[in-house]
Amino acid sequence: MINMKQKKKKLTMAIGMALGVTVLAGAAFASYNTSNGYEVGKNAIKGLLNNENYTMKAELKFIIDGNEMASTTVNELYDRNGDVQLNRSEKSETSNEFGDYFGRTTEYKSYKQDEDYIATYYYINEDGNRDENTSVYKNSPYMGNASCDSMGDADEEDKETANKIIRFVELIGDTVVGDLKNNIVYVSGDDNSSTYEISLDAMQIPEFVNAGISAMFSSMRQYSNDSDDPLMMFGTDPIVKNASLKFTVDKEGRLTDAAAVAAMSGEGHELGMEMSLGMSDYGTTKPQRVDISTLKNVETYDYSEENGIEQLYPVSTEDAIGGEDAEVNIQIKD
């Protein structure tokens, strides 16, 4: 009985110690996870450079004096190893409130399937008329790259060089951000995600930011001949009034949501920027195949590379969808 009691006591102590270590380790990890928002965000951004499979939605808006000037929305489904690798759509809209310089809508759709890249361009004018043209580039492995997989087709040497560049930029970023990294705070989370936020007013904006913007606007004014450009109304010395960023990562540290807002003022006018990014379905995204025969005004090109000579073969629309006779031209490029 004594030996049995001793064994039970030792087992109880061992379980207690294990639980204590687990709790302490969990608390330490939680403390690190909630107090190092800068590192979490930086690693999440770096993670966007190399993804095999994901769904993305991004939106960018520019607002002048409370009126929306321009917006762009991008939707992307990507699967690096699938027969259908990419579905991407991009729509840009501009307001005619700022004169003839704006007032148009354009839309692009692109697909990558079976090593073919398909690009469709839509133009919608003020009357609502819609023009559609499609180019199909067959056997084109180097076209149709994904937004969040810059290393998808890179060899080992290219990856090594890219990683060195990333590290260099990362160190510069650490230096430039400086003490501002402490302003990135943990705001909420659970077992599956963590959300962080940073908000800066005019006094907290680094001086080099306003100096860079001033240089950019001075250059724009010097070299732009377009008097209808609404950005000219901000003069040559606009300043950033405020900026904020809120982002969420999943339990693996991958970015799932981000929203940024910034406001700039100059010559009595205000320019606002709103950006949002959503990443989802990591590893489970399935882009859909497009039927080329359903597209309008199709021109097909068969691209191949042999002995340093690039051969471009324009093929008629009928041939692209099963007809006969193809017009063949060869262009030799330097």
C-alpha cells in the first residue's frame, strides 16, 4: 500500500508539474503574440509572397473632398498546382465629377489554365456601351502570375536572390519604423485568429513620409501637362493628416483581413485613401475553367521559344474554337 501511495503521489506531482509548465508556456506565448504586433504583421506580409493556393479580394478607393474619385476592385482565385491555376477579375471606376480626365469604367478578366493565359478586356463608356476583346496566349508559362505567389515559378537561384532582397528591405523597414512599431497593439482574438491595430495622427507621421510626398507632388506638377488631373489641386507640399491600419492573422500567422485608411491635405483640399484586403480559403481554392468559345472577339497566339528566337503565331478566332486555316506570322525579336 505504501508503494502504491508513493507512486500515486509521484504521478500526481508529475501531472501537476506538466500542467504548470503548459500553463506558463501558454501564458508566455500569449504574451508574445499580443505584444509583438509589428513582427506578426511583418511576417504576415512576407507570407503573401509565396502562396500555393488562396482566394483574394482587394479594394482601393481615392476620395477628394468627400467625393469618390476612383476605385479599383480585384478578385483572385489561385491554385499553383491545378490544371486551372488562376481566375482573376479587376474593375476600375472613375468619377466624371472631376472633368473629362475621369468618367470611365474598365474591367479585366484573366485566366490561366493548361499553360494557356487568357485575358479579356471590357470597356464601358459613359453611354453604357460595353466592348469586349480577348487574347489567348497558348503555351505561355510566364504569363498570368498570381498576386500573392511571386516565387511560384522561380528556381532556387532566383529564390535565394529574392530572399536576400527581402531581408535587406526588412532591415530597412525595421530601421525606418523605429519606435512606431510599439504603436501596433493587440485588440482582440481567439484560438483561431488575432487582430492588431495602429492609428497615427499628424504629429506621429514620420517626417520622411511628408518629405517624400512633397517631392512626388513637386515632380508631378513639373512634368505633368494635364491640367485636368485633380491631384494638381493639392499643390506641392501636401501633408498626411492621419493614418490607421487594422489587420487579422489566423492561428498559423497568415493574413486574413487588412484595412488601411489615410488622409492627406493640401491647398485647402483633402485626399482620402481606403484600402482593404481579404485572404481566405488557403489550400482549398478551386478556380473555375473558362470556355473560350463563349468569349467575344478572340485572338489566339501560340508562343514558343526556340534557339533564342521568339516566335509569335497569330491564329484566327475560328481556328481557336475549332475552325480551319490559320494565319501565321513570325516575328524575330532582339
